[in-house]
Amino acid sequence: GQQVMQIPQYQHVQEGEDFTTYCNSSTTLSNIQWYKQRPGGHPVFLIQLVKSGEVKKQKRLTFQFGEAKKNSSLHITATQTTDVGTYFCAGPSVAGGTSYGKLTFGQGTILTVHP
Amino acid sequence: SAVISQKPSRDICQRGTSLTIQCQVDSQVTMMFWYRQQPGQSLTLIATANQGSEATYESGFVIDKFPISRPNLTFSTLTVSNMSPEDSSIYLCSGGGYEQFFGPGTRLTVL
């Protein structure tokens, strides 16, 4: 079945340092999504990437979708304590076809930011 | 956007009993899903809650253990039946279009 791998599992940074998490799928994805889950909270949608090689920015966050549409990355510039949480990538479940919302999540990267 | 609420927020249950979790969306959504998440772990999809028909279960999850109802486009329930300690987890519902909105989760502890 489809697998979505995410590394690293944990990342500790000092406030102001950059952070990157990487996501790799065993199959080509029609799109990839990123979610953030704060400690004790629920996942919150950040962005969806659809096109091969697509790059999107949200303030200090930069999202990339690989040319082969099998990998993606999330880069945070100059981390802040508000960035703390778990970042998940998620791809549409293979069996889902055009079923929006049926997702296979990566393992997540737990980000800790030390002030 | 959609706002999703879940009840109960947490519960402690005895082995062998059942718990029904409710998920309410503040707007009509076509797709609703149920996930399970162990603390510090990723989300695992349990099933798709289909309105007007039986839920579609993922590998490893069966209707007898996790019966699901979806009477309309804003509401769904998940029952965890004949519980064992291995069912202790956080159960989340989601709904929406390509952007999924998640409920706050139900933290279940089975003794």
C-alpha cells in the first residue's frame, strides 16, 4: 500500500534557526498537503500543493513539491516559539481516487523551539 | 471553512464496554472521516463515513468493532465496541473538501 515517509521524527532548534522537514511518498501523488498540530491540539490545514515543482510561501514558511510529485518539503525560516508543534504531510489515499479528504499521513516531525 | 465539535472530549471506560463518539459540523460537508491517533504518533484513517450508506473501512478496521453512522451531512458517530486497553487512543473526526477540518478529538482510556 501507499506509504508516506517523513523525516526527521524530531527536531530541536534554537529560536531564530531554520527548520526543514521532508516528506517522501512510495507512489506519485496528485497533490500533497501539510498540516500543523500544536501540542494538545488537532491538525490544522496549512497548504496544498498540486503542480510538479510547485513552490508556495506563507510568511516564513516555504513549501515545495518535487518534480516527480513524490516528495515535498516544508522549510521554516527563523523559527519562533509559536512554531512549536508537529508538522504532518499527507497525500491522498491511493484507494480514495477522487475522494477528497481521504488522506495518508506521514509520521510527522515534532518541532521544539528553545527560546 | 468548517468548525467541528466532538463529544465527549475524553472518557475513561472499562474493558468490554462500548463508547459512542459524536461529531458535529457547523456546515454541510460531503466527506467525513474518522481517524485514530496515539499520543505523539501519526493519524491512522479508520473509515469514511458515507451519508445514506454504510461506512467504508480501511484495512485492519471492521464494522463490528467500529460501527459508524452518518444520518445527514453535518453529523456522524463512531462507536468503539467491546473495548480493550489497546483501544486507548485519541479519536478524531474530519470533514470538508480538499482542505480537511478536524475536530478537537476524543481522548479514550480503557482500563
